[in-house]
Amino acid sequence: MANGSFTGLVRDVEKAGRYLGQALRLMVGQPDYEVYVAHAKSVHPDRPVMSYEAFFHERQQARYGSRTGRCC
């Protein structure tokens, strides 16, 4: 196998891994942080970008925080 073929294979596997990770996060309702950062920088350049921890907490609150007294 030529080195260029191996490099292309590695790149394809990495890309597939990113897509799989993004799909799994979306399945459980967790948006992709990198997508948020790109959006925040392009649409709201005057606002600070949340850290990953702040982003994760905000998304968890948005998804589960409003369901007081309920299990599901």
C-alpha cells in the first residue's frame, strides 16, 4: 500500500469518527461544541464564546432544567 493511500485512509477514518461522535451526541440531545464555537464566532463576534463546560451545562439545563417534578 502506498503511503498516500494510507494517509487518505487515516483521514477518512478520522472524518468518520467525527461524524459518528456528532451523531451520537445529537441522539442524546447534546449539540456539537465545535459547531457552536463556529456559529458564535461568525454570528456573534462581539460576545465571548462559552467554555466547553459552560456550554455543556447550559445545554443540559435547556434540555432537562425545565422539567421540575417529573421523571420523564
